[in-house]
Amino acid sequence: MVTKKATLEASAKLVKSNRGRRKSSVALTREQIASAALTLLSERGIDAFSVRDLAKSLGVYPTAIYHHMATKNDLLAEVVAYALKDMEPPPQGQDWQTWFRELFHRYRSAVQAHPSVAPLIGARLVSNAGVGSDLIEHILTKLVEAGFSEDANIVEAFNVVIAAKVGFVTLELAPQPDELEDFEDMMRVRVNTVNVASYPLMARLLPLLANSAFMMRWENGVRRPMDDSFKAYVDVVIFGLERLRGEVSL
Amino acid sequence: MVTKKATLEASAKLVKSNRGRRKSSVALTREQIASAALTLLSERGIDAFSVRDLAKSLGVYPTAIYHHMATKNDLLAEVVAYALKDMEPPPQGQDWQTWFRELFHRYRSAVQAHPSVAPLIGARLVSNAGVGSDLIEHILTKLVEAGFSEDANIVEAFNVVIAAKVGFVTLELAPQPDELEDFEDMMRVRVNTVNVASYPLMARLLPLLANSAFMMRWENGVRRPMDDSFKAYVDVVIFGLERLRGEVSL
DNA sequence: ACCTGAACACCGTTCAAGT
DNA sequence: ACCTGAACACCGTTCAAGT
């Protein structure tokens, strides 16, 4: 335990506790930068995040960051990878349905732990690059197990899985606008002034939909997790994959 | 046809053709601003978009924009609404499966027509507000037709539909990084240096996956539409919804 | 009501210079 | 190799003043 790695962790902790004042003369690492960036992102949100503030929190000049990261985009991609690094793939030896179910749920949990990175995933091509080859190979293996193959839609099925994995969670955890209160009021009013004559179903279902359905909520998934809907979504995807497997191959 | 609306369109065209030089003394409208913003967004991408450039393209001072829009976020929400305003809901009188299939395909076509707004949808809670009540009522009606109800998962089904509608397309059309060439090269290398021993499946399927699968592509859906995968995705969602309807109600 | 014009408090990023 | 320090060319937004 008392190795280079331990020493590094200790110094990292030191730097972290000295926020704003960089006493240690140990060199910065990409990981330290990513970690500090994630902290800042969580505290202030994506819109308020700046390289200059990040530098300040690390006790260095803004330009020091650019010795480790090429651009701000590069930095954000690193933050995504750092935030999701603890997501472990589901254990092997389960049927493919269970495996994919767990994959989706674990991914959601990982993003829920760092919801501030949600808008960076999926909506930017860079962050895709962060996913490891291990996970890709795993997914392909399970798809073969499910009956897909080079001659039977395995590429399509793969893309369905990835889109399904990322899609719901991105929407669920989409960040709120900065002017919180105005937005809440606006949405409350909008939702509660539904014209009963024009929109009978909407009006009747209002108690169920208000602040619980996409486009009718004023709080996002951080404050109001959509657990039941996510469960239904995962069911739909698994059921659908089961049937897709049985349909025509190319 | 020769109405106020036509006059408005004519004046809008005039202003548009006078890019950078605002001869007309007619007042700006939110629609003109949104239109010009969409043009700029398409030409230069979301990262290069600024209120100041938008003002320049309209021939006004940047601060003039703020007489019509509260913030840049507000403006972007307006642009999303403007870009999607031509998306017509599927015609009525079809079975619910066909209706939802068409909804998904029409939505994709609408975003494909203005792919620069893709990263603004879903990943930001503001843009959700842009969807009209008509569409929401339509979706709910079709879900009731499908067998969902207040006592049987209609909220969950609704959220599944919305997440499905937006999810895939957001990923498919996610914008490329600015430093195009570096990224292409990086991804090409990454994809072509897959370790055959560690990742046998990935290596074998490489010809099929390269530049065609999420996380293994270096061009996005604008240049490389993922038609087959989207089709499979829609199938999966419809199949899944059919079966979800039959499962346990709450 | 709608826009000008000046100003404020910031940005990301480059480059030369220090150690 | 890693960081400082100064500088460049921008930002979004506020506010008073004009018409």
C-alpha cells in the first residue's frame, strides 16, 4: 500500500484540501484537473463553468491547465470519463436480458452520482470516445448470445442498446435553466391553465402528469427521479430486442 | 393569401436578403431573430454561436436583441421551437403503432433539416417547453387507444414515448468537435488498433462497426445517417410498448 | 416601444518568458 | 517539463440615453 500510488493519492488529497491555495509544488495531473473540474461542475452547473474558475480552484494560472489539456472541450471529455470511471459492468453469467437491464440501471446510477455531466454525454460526439473497449466487447458478446450476428442486425442492435442506454437518462437529468424561479412559475401556470375543452385527456390526467412527465415538469431528475418511467423504458427496450431478434434478418 | 401574414413574410425576406445591413426601419420580431439565429447556427455550429454575431447578421446592436429575448438561453429555446415548427403530427385514423412510427420518423426528419439544434433538445430543460399541447394530447389519445390508462401506466408510457422520440436522434446528430481532422485521425487509429486477442468480437465486426456504430464513428448522423439502426430502434420501441401494455398494471 | 452607445465583468486561448 | 505573466480577441448582459 505504501507505494508511488499511495503517495500520489495523498498529495492529491492535500491539493484538494488546499482549495484556492496551491502550497504543494507537486505537478498537476490530468486526473486532479478532472476531479476539481467535476467538483466545480457539480457546485455551479455547466453554464457557469469556466477554465479560469477551475484554475483558481486549483491555485494555478488558467494557462497552466493548457499544459495538460488541449482545449476546454478536451477537458470536458476528460471530466465525463472521470465521472463514469466507477461504473462497473454487470457481472457475467447472467442471461442477456438481465445483463442489459443491469447495464442500463448501473449507467443511470453512475450519471445520477454526477448529474452535472449529463448534458455532456450523448449530445457531444467527443464524450462517446470515453467508453472503454471492454464494455463494447461485453455488449457485443451479449448480443451474440441473444441471437444477433453479422448476418442478423448486430450493428443495428448495438446502436439500439447505446441509444437506449444514454437517451432516457440524458433527458431525465437535463439541467434546469439558471433563472430557476421564473421557470418554475411559468411551467406551473402553463400546466395548470390547460384548456379542458381543447385538451380533455391532458386536463384529466393533469394530477398524474404535473411535474412527473417530460414537458410538463419544472424539476429535473435530480430532484424528481423518474424511477417508474425508467423501469418501463428498460422493459420496453428488452421486450423490443427480444422480438427484433425473431424478426427478419437482413 | 395576400394578408398580413404574406406581408410579414415579404418583409422578413427583405431583411434576410440584407444580411449585415439593416436598411429597413421595420421593427425586429422574435421570429426574424429566431430565423437569423438558426441560419447562423447552421453555418457555424453551436460552439461558435454568439449573440453579438447574431446582432451583426441582423444589422443591429447586440443589445437590441435583449429587447426581444430575456437571455441567450431564452433565444436558443425560441430557435428550437422555430426549427421544429414545421413538424406536422401524423394524420389521424391510423392504428397506434403506425401513428407512433410516423411520429418518430417525422421528428427525425424535422431535426435532420436543422441538425444544428440537435444538441439543444433534450439536453436542456428549456427546450422541452417548446412542444405544443396539441401534440401532447395526440400522444395521450393514442396511448389510451393502445390500452394504457390512468390505472395502467399511461404516465410511464408517455415518458417512454418522449424519451424514445428524442433519444436516438440526439445521439445520432451529436455535433463533432471543432478540430475535425485531429478527431477523425484519432478515431480511425483507435478503431483500427483494436487488440484482436483481447477483443475478438470487436475485431471481427470492425468492418461493420467502423464509422457506423456509436463510439466507433468519426462522422455524425449529418454526414452518415444511421437509417437502419433508427428503423430497428423504432421497431424495438413499438414492440416493447405492445408488450408493456399487456404486462402488470400498477 | 424600440434601438443606440458605452461600459462592466468576464471569457478561451496564444505566446514568450521564467524555473 | 511545468508554470507564470501579459496580452489578444472576444463574450453575455446592464443601464442610461436617444428617437
